[in-house]
Amino acid sequence: MIGIGLVGTAISENLLRAGYLVVGCDIDDGKCRHLEKMGGRAVSAPREVAADVGRVFLSLMTTNIVREVLMGPDGLLQARKPPGYIIDTTTGDPEETVKIARQLEKQGIRFLDSPISGSSQQIRNRKGVVMVGGRQEAYRKCTDLFGAIARDFAYIGPSGSGCSAKLVSNVILGLNRLVLAEGLVFAERFGFELGAFLALLKKTPAYSCAMDVKGKKMIAGDFTPQSRVSQHLKDLELTLRYADKLAQPLPLTVLHRKILQDAIAAGDGELDNAAVVKQIRRLANRSEE
């Protein structure tokens, strides 16, 4: 496991629980120590991860970081025996991912872009959904690992398909979360008790999974990160670049980006995505001025 952040930690927990040896590294020594406390083994560089394992997970912020982890001076490709399979859970750039897969293919390494739809807590509970792009025979060789980290996983198509599917999923998920925040603040203005009102909403056609995952956090003001505002903005920037390439207007996503930018400017970037409710409240407060 290379990248032991929120998602990488959740994946590692599931793999360890399923009986796998997990060897990992991260630029943060504290995260490496946490992996060892969980029962894994930490090493100091990506190339050292490959010394004992044939299949490697990546959980990183961007495709550029993925490339560095693979091909940099201490990268996986510098290992005496590089892994046969690389499973990249990064929400990455589809076109760049295709290029990486082709480069690795020349060295006999199968690369599966396998982002997971769901927060780190959902992933920890095996309720995330893995969307896999790459060679189908490589996917079949790794279904045991996908089954260890998620109840639901699917082969989407050739390299880049997993990343593309994740961008689409993020558009819908993020807007569901934003709509929930807007609705709760609106209900608050009417004077409704939000806990009871959220329970009622879950029984209506307005229901979305965002109510289960983020509703209580929004109401309680619990913004301990399971996924971060800054990370979702990063994903939306990538999404909108591809929307431009495809000549596909995404007007609601453009508005969502602006709201997240303002939330980050207000200091909420490292908070959980549920903190978008804070920005909706700020907008309500400004309207009173």
C-alpha cells in the first residue's frame, strides 16, 4: 500500500482483516507508524514495497504523484523485482492514466485504475464501490483483493475507464451532498428540529445516500474528515477540464466549485465534505446583511 491517508488506511484495515500481509509506505512517518500498529509493515520507499509483494495498491492525490511513485528515483519500477499488478485507487486523470498503463504494459506490469466511490468510513465498512479500468484478465486476477475491500466492485472497461467513471460518480455524489446542505439550512430557517426532520426526509422521495453519510455530521457540526473539502475541489477541477474537452456543460458543478472555493477561502479546506453546510450558512447570513 503506497499512500496511507484516509482511504489508504481504510483499505489497509480491510486487507489486514482479510488475512493479507500489508507492506506500506507514506511520506508521513506518523501514518507509517499507524500501519504498523494495525499489524502491517512499513518501509521507507515505494521500491521497497515491491520487495515482498506481487500486487500493489496506490492511494494518492493526483496522477502526477502516481507517476512519481512509479517512475521516480525510489519508485516501484526501481525495485529488483517490480510488482506484476498495480491497483491505483487514486481519483486520477483518465488520459494520463492510459499513458501510464501503456508504459507499464511494456514491462509486463498490469495497471488497473480502480477508484472507489465512497468516503473513507464507507470504505472501512466495505460499502465503497470499486470501479475498475484496465485489462479484463488482470481484473480477474485481482478480484480477491477487490472482494476484501468492498462488497461491490465492477469492471468498467479499458484503462482510464475507472477514472472516468469516478469523475461522473463524484459529480452526482457532490451535488447530492450540496443539495442536502442547502435543504437542511433552509429547514433550519423554518425552525424545524433538524434531527427529526432529517429522519422524515429519509422517508421521502428526496432521499439520497448523502443523508445517511453526511446528514448527522452536518447537523452535529462534526467535520472530522472522512473525505476533505480540498480533495473534492481537486476532483471537480479535473472533472471540469474533461467537461470542456468533451464540450459538455456542467452548470451545477461550476456552481459547486465556486462554493467549495469560498469554503476553502474561509478556512474549511481540511474539514470533512459535510462542512459545505457551513458555507451555505454563510451565504444565508450574508443575505441578511
